[in-house]
Amino acid sequence: MIRRIFLFVLTNIAIIVMGTIIFALIELIFGINITGTLHTSWLSLAIFALVYGFFGAFVSLFLSKWMAKRFHHMKMLSPEDIGTWSSAEKLVYQTVDRIAQTNGITTPEVGIYESPEVNAFATGATRNSSLVAVSSGLLAQMQTDEVEGVIAHEMAHILNGDMVTMTLLQGIINAFVIFLSRALAQIISLALRRDEEGSNGFVYFGITIVLEILLGILGSVIVMAYSRRREFAADAGSASFVGKTKMINALRALQRIHETNVVIPGDPKIAALKIDGKTTGFLHLFASHPPLEERIQALQTRSII
């Protein structure tokens, strides 16, 4: 299952690559250097990499809620329509609202999306401009206390500011990707003796694009490792909001669903900071969530009521 946090990474790579193409065309057409290269100075390239890198990360962040709504075709829960909600939808909204009010933030938008997968996610640029979304599969297959545990977990992500922190980390990684791709491309293109100028030729341009993609994927390993770490904090936050038992029950419910193959393998739906997580082998490096067993064990050893 492709995860929403991985989409965040891929969006960054796409922005960087597209920006590189646009900048290259501008330089080719107008004959100006706006990207910074080793021909000018290390400093000019570093400054460009920082500015461009953080720009790409924050564009992805501010687009995240809009993209999630459009991608999942969500049904948004508005208090004015509470009379039309199911009991499960009321539980979701009331849990979100209660935790938001208790912690002094604006109640996030709440959406339900149609999918057989059992999952939920939270996204948004700030704590006061967030979205909590839940799949119809989760509402159909989880008990009340399990749903509360899941929703509290997503609220913990929002209150912990995980998307903003993730964006800052991604910005730093983007900067390194941009800097290293251009520096290495110039060195390689000169070594091949196909481009005397080093920064304006097709060889340099092609190598830069390839390196941006490869280094971007490598950088995603760091982002995913940080994401897995934040899952434990979100589990602890959920336990403090609704009780440790409800969060453990939610994780055990996910285990039960996986074991009975209720979740459809390969479902292309994507979600941000999802509660789901089951990846083994080499792919574990690209997993946004740690194994469910580890999360349950971590909660059981915490002194949270």
C-alpha cells in the first residue's frame, strides 16, 4: 500500500525535478544563471539549494490538505448536517472536537472517504488548519473504543506538529539533494569532456535530473525513519487523550484485520500519517510506520493510564 507520507516525498521530488527543467529552459532561452553552480561559487549554489529546497517542501505541505480531499473524494462532516450523520460519523467528529477543544486548537476539518481499507490520516499546514480523515472501512470494521483510539492518534499527530516538523526535515534533505546533484553533475560532465562549460550543456542537465531522483529516493529513507519514530509519540498522545487501553485495542484490531486479510493488498489509496503499518525486509526502510507489535509493546511499557 502506497502511503500518503510517501506521496509527500514524491511530490517534493517532482517539484524539484520540474523546477530544474523550468530553470534550465529559462537559462537556455534568456542566457542567465539563476540556479547557482560551482562555476560561480560554492556559496551561491548552497544558497540556491536552501531556498529552492525549502520552497519545494512547504509547497507540498500547503497543498497536502487540498490534495487529500481531491484524491479521496471525501464527504466532509459539517455540524450543520449533523442530523444526516451515522452514529459512527458522530463519534468521529465528537472525538476530534473534544480533543481539539481540550487542547485549545481550532477543530480540524473531518472527512470520510469510501474505501475498504481500515485506516485514517491527518494532514494540514498548521494545527489550526488541519484535516482528519477516516475510511468507511475503518468505521465498518472497528468497535467504538477502537475508533476513538485511532482518531486520538491522528489528533496527536496534529497537536505534535508532525507535518510541519516533517516539512522542515524534508526541506533540509531537498537542499542536500539539490546541492549534491548539481555539484556531482558538473564534476561528472566535465570528466566526460562533453561539456566545456559544465553548467549549460545537455549532459549536465541530464545527469542533474537523474541524480535528483536517485538522491531524493535515498533521502526518503531518512524521512521515513523519522516518521516511524513519530508514530510512537502519536500512540502515546492517543493514550493520554482517551486511555492506553483504547489505543492498544485499535492496534490489535489492525492486527486482527491483517491476519484475516480484510484489507485489500495493493489498494492504491493514499493517506497521510496513517495508523496502518506492516512492511518487512528491505522495504521496511521505506515504511512510514513501525510494526504493530512494536507499537503495542511500547504502549504496554508506558506508565499511561
